[in-house]
Amino acid sequence: MTIRKQLLAASLSAMLAACSMAPGYERPEAGTPATWSGPQADGIDVAADTQWWTAFGDPELTLLMQVALTNNLDIEQALARVEQARGAARAASSDLLPQVNGSGGANRSETRGGATRESADIGLSASYALDLWGRYRDEARSADLSLEATEYDKDSAALIVQSEVATTYFTILTLKDRIAIAEDSLKAARETLDIVEARYEAGSISGLDLAQQRNTVATIEAGIPSLRAELAANENALAILLARVPGRFTVETTTLDAVALPAIAAGQPSDLLERRPDIKGAEARLEAANADIGAARAAFFPSVDLSASLTRSFATASAAETVSSIGASLLAPIFSGGSLEGNLQSATGRQAELAANYKLTVLNSFAEVENSLVNVEATAARETSLAVAADEARKAYELSQARYRAGASDLLSVLDAQRSWLSARDSAAQARLNRYSSAVDLFIALGGGWKST
């Protein structure tokens, strides 16, 4: 049997016999409830899946989401961090395999008599550290779990991007609706101004009425530019999410009325532990810390290294020579100045910290779902009430304007009705946005349909 085969056989047997000194892992209990206490929609609900945004039935939103998931720079950074973690995991696992190195050298010299002597050496060496206590396996496992956690972080970043794309898109559509409402109100106010000016010229009203209506028109006009500026800012924000140049991007859809609002099935609280990447990432980091404890414990015990070398020498004045060797060395810690104890203490403390972090992440996740369920119901109720208020405000405005034209009321009642109508419609539009945003928040709180692979 050759030296290389002997070394590999010894390595394999040592790997099979190696143990781990990491403590047994148990998932911390965070007190998972049996059901959600928040209200849930009746009837057939849409379950959160990996493409939850399609439930809104908007082709443009689906297209924007696909572009964002492909081009978004936050996701690109997260992918780069995954590659860094993958490299670290690969480096950590290298200690589990033999290390093989080659060497070579050449020499040329002259004797006093002028003769030239040439020589060359070619060598091959191999070494392997026996993982008797599982130290290298625990270090490799910790690195693999850290890689896993980084991949979950990437998935969490993708969920955040999805949420921002949907919310920003709905905000843009709502701003377009609000601008349309303001322009419609401005048109109605100008029509009333025409009536007031005609009456003023006829001498039937005072200049006070004319000034008041002109003030109403100017006030409505003044609000539109700020809405347009807010629209541009949101379109620029959406452009950045898509990794596009701001100022050269616009949303084609013109109203939030074109978007359906799904009812969302929340599922069971226990499902959340497997549906949210932030929870899975927190658990992966906890398991990695568990493995780090095993590596820190194993460092207290002796390490055994196997080595082998093969060297062949060539010289002009003599025949080639081959030298081989195989050996083993034992290194046992005697005094480390407290470094080994400190490393174990640090690893144990880190594991305790991450156990608490895992439980906190789970509890926060439950809270996010509960809050989202309440918000979905609350925003629906508020939108319904404000829609009724807007409709009644429109009726009041139409009646007051008709009475003013008939001379049955003064301009003040028209002005009040105008302001109430504009305010009520604008509030209803914002309430509708809050309802759609709450639906997005619930999708994301449920993990956005993310599934562990």
C-alpha cells in the first residue's frame, strides 16, 4: 500500500470514529398559540404563496415585481453576502480533508576544476489532522449553518423589496386618484365661481362672496402641485427599487380602482415557524452557535496530525534518489492563559443570546400577524365609513349649489359643502390606500408565501 493510500485510509477511519462535543440541539419554545386571536375574513380566502402579489389581479404590478426581484440592488447585495458565506463555509470544511502540497527546486554549482554540477528535487507532502473530538466537523457545520442563515437573510431582503414595491405602487395609484379628485373639485369650484361672478356683476351679491369663492378656487389649485410632487417622488422611489434611473420612469395604471383587493387566509400560527425566512435564519444562527460550543469544547483535548512525504532527487554526478517518510504528532494544550476557557464562555454566551433572539423573532412575528389582521379589519371599516361620508358630502354639495342658484341659501353653505366634499373624497382615497397597504403587510407578515427549500 502506498503512502498516500495509507494516509487516506487512516483519515477515513478517523473521520468515521470522530465524535461531536456540541450540546444536543432543541428548538426553543416561544409559546406558539393554537389560533390567531385577530379577526379573519369569512368565505373563500387567498392563501399567501410565493407570488402573492398576483392575487391583486394587476398585470403591471406583477411585471414590476418581476423586474424588482431580478434587478433590485438590495437583493444583489444580499446575494453577494451569500457568496461570501459560501466561500467561508468552503474554507471551513477544508480542515476535514488531507492537505497535499508539492515542492520543487533546482541548483547549479561549479567546482574549482571548472566542472559543473546540477541537481534537482521534486517533493510531495501530505498532512491530515485527525478530528477525534469533532472540532473541525463542528466548525464546518457552524460555517454551513451561517451560510444557511445568510441565504435566509437574502430571502428576507426579497420580502422587504416585495412589500416596498407593492406599497409604493399602490401609493402612486392613490396619488393619481387624489389628483383627479382635486381637479374634479377644482372644476366644480370654478363653475360655482362663474355663477358668483355673474351675480356680482349683476349687483345681487357683495364682493365678499366673490372673494370667498376665489379663495376656495385658489386653495384647491394650491394643493394640486404638492400632490404631483409627491407622485413624482414615489415614482422615483419605485424606479430605485427596480434599479432604474429616477426621473425616467412612470406607472401606466391610472387608478387604484383597477386593482382587486383579495381576502387573505392567515393559516395556523405554527405554520409561521416554517413560513418566515427571518425565523428560519434566527434558528440557523442558533444551531451554528450550538456547533461553536462543540468546537470550543474540543479545543481542550489533544490533537493528532498525520504526515507523509515523498522526495526524489536528481543530480548529474549520481543516480536519482527517493526518500519517503510517514509520521504522526500529538499536540496537547497544557496552559493557554485562559484562552480556551474564554472561547468556550464566549461561545456559550453567544448561544444563549441567539436562543433569546430566536424566541423574540418568533414573538415579534406573531405580533405582526395579529396586528395585520386587526388592521385589515379596521381599515376596511374605516374605508366603508369614509366612502359613505364622501357620498353624503357630494349630495350636500349638490343640494347647496342648487339652493344657491335658486336664491334659497347664501354662498357660505356652498363653501362649507365644497370643502367637506373635497376633504371627504380625499380622506376616502387615503383610507383605501391604507386598506391595500394592510393587505400587503399581512401577506409579508405571513412570510409572503416564502417556502424553505
